[in-house]
Amino acid sequence: MKKKSVIGVDLGGTNIRVGRVVDYNIEDLASQKISSNGTEKKVIEEVLDVIAKVVDDTSIGIGIGVPSLVDVENGVIYDVQNIPSWKEVKLKEILENRFQLPVYINNDANCFVVGEKYFGKGKNYENIVGLISGTGLGAGVYFDNKLFAGPNCGAGEFGLIKYKEQNYEYYCSGQFFEKEYHISGYELFKLAQNADPKSLAIFREYGHHLGNAIATIVLSVDPEVIILGGSVSKAFDFFKDALYDVLKSFPYPNSIRNLKIEVSNLSQIAILGAAALYFEYRGIAASSKDLEIT
């Protein structure tokens, strides 16, 4: 029996990736570079072309994750990173007119936490923070069994909280390695895998900073689980001990005893998370009988 599908769209500043999600799997995938410095119209046309390659007669909705602020209710995207011409784009209206399907848009960090809730390590929790550490530090908050984005789609911006001489994003993302030690996180990871003492020390320092960020998150929203994603999370084994050392001095020990910290293992979480917006806003399970084609 065939099942209905949902289209997940990961729109970055330089690439777009689109997948047709059926049950818990990506059935088809298309991607291409976009003209980051092109006109608003040109980039929109490129987005439409890639989505059209994946949509088929089983598709019932489209979810899109973007690295920018979003008017979630109206599906308007503001100031997309690395696409200067996209200042205010009514993408929901454009896509719904083109494909005649319901469209849901949110920022990429919110997509991450929704994707983990429906497809990953957040399935059994009602209060989740998805924390993405890569070129920046982003977070999505899932509170009382629903996504909490805030009225301006700004909930979970923990990275911008002032910390030391900068903010948490500076010390708890790949920026820390590059700006403080002039090395990429990838290079540092490779050295640490070979037990390089300096690299291991840098990761311990990073873990100390991330532990402080997590303490702030727990004080703010008290989640059951924090799920780490992004490129830096792959080095978790090198900084987890330092992270937990910081949490030993947390003022409410019971909160830390009950807190789970997990690392995402979904290779296509950006696409799955975007598709999960459909299930979140329609209020159905990703494996619901409503998705069967009879």
C-alpha cells in the first residue's frame, strides 16, 4: 500500500536540498547550488525548480527550514543569511500558488527540534531543547509537547546571550576554534582523534563553555532532554566530561540528575525536520493511518 508523502526543504544560504519523506524515510532527494547573489526572483525560481523535481502525486504538504527570521503564521521570510536580495519574501504564498499544497515555514533550529521529536531521539519526551553547534549556535524549544517559537520566531536564541567578553555563540560554536585558536573544528577533531594533547585541551575548554550555556538553558526552560546537533556535536566524546564537570555545580542538582543530553544521529535531519513541520502543525503522527493512500 502506498503512503502519502511530505516534502522537506532545507534552504541554506548557498544550497537547497529537497526530500520526499514517506513514513520515516527519505524516498527521493534533489539538491543544487543557488545563486546566492542573484535577484529575489531568480532565487525563487531556483527553489521552485528543485521542489518540482521531488513533488509527486503522493505529496500532501511542504515544510521548509530557513536560516533566518520567519513570520510563521503568514510564511514570510526576512533577511536570509547569504541571500542579500531576500529581504521580505512571501514564500508560503508563492509555493502554495505553484504547487497547490499547504506550506509550513520555520527557522532551521526550530526544524531541528521538531525533526528530533518526530523522527529522532526526542520521540519519548515532551520538553526538548535542540541545540545546534556549527558555524553558529542555534536552538529550538519544544515545550509541553509542542513547538514554542515565540510570537516573533525568536524563542531559543540562547547563543546571543552575553557571556564573558562576547556571547555564547562565540564560545560554544565553531567560531571558538577559529577565532581563539585559528583552526577549524574539523581539523581539531582529526587531531583529537589521534590523541593530540593541545587539541584535547581545546575541546575541554569548549566543553566548559558549553556546560555554562546548558546551565543557562536549564535555568530558562528546564527541559527533559537536550539534543545536540551540528558539526561540533560529532566531537562530543572529547568535550562531554568537561561539560558535565561544569554541571556538577548547578544550583538545583535534581534538575541535572533528571536531564538527558543526547547527540542526534539523523544524517538528513534538516530535511526530516522541515518535513516534520507538516505533522506538527497538522497535529498528526508521522506514521498515522491518515497518511495511507487507499
